[in-house]
Amino acid sequence: MTDSPAPTASRQRSPLLPVYRVVLALFLLAGAVQIFLAGFGVWGHDFQAHRVLGFTMAGIALVVFVLALVSRAGRRDVVLALVLVLLTGGAQSLLADAGGSGAFWGGLHALDGLVILGIAGFLHGAAIRRGRAAA
């Protein structure tokens, strides 16, 4: 009778990995709602809900970063989670404020939003693959 060897430390699944994946999925869902609210704001002339959700997403990005650290997501994912925090919590606010003085900055605000969702999507996919590999 042979027993399979115990997983190495790098292959062990963190119990927080599923939480990390769920928070990333929540972030992506919030991003889809954020796009809707941006369009709604353009034609409804009220960006308050878009603004509030943006700040909420910055908070969620911070949670993603902490979970990336404690779930042992790996150096690349931790760095990308930090970039997610910086883009969501800092760059978006700066670009939104600058957008009032020129459409170029508003365009960069929208482009940055797509980059943010791309990073979050990549992190979510990587977390799914990591969970499958550790199973």
C-alpha cells in the first residue's frame, strides 16, 4: 500500500483562497455595475452613485491586497493586487478630478477603469487555477 506524498508548502491550499476568489468576483461585479453607473451618470447627469461605488471598490481592492498576502497568492499576484489598490484608490480619483478640466483626463479615467478590471480578471483567473492545482 502506497500513500501519496504530502503536498509541499508551495502546493498547499490556503483556506483563505476561496475567500480571495469570492472578493475578486465581487470586485468584478462591482466593476460591471460601475460601468453602468457611468453611462447612467452621463445621461442622467448625476455621478453620485458612480462616485460612491468607486470609493467602495477602492476599499474592496484593499481587501483583495490583504487577502493576496495572507492567502499566499504569490509575489506576482500580490504586486498586481497592490497595483489594483493604487489604480483604484488613487489614480481613478485623480483622473476623475482632472477630467473636469479636460476630456483627455476623463478618457484616461475610463481607460484606467478597463485596466483595473483587466487586472482583477487576471487575478481571479489565477486564483481559480491555483485552487485547481492545489486540489
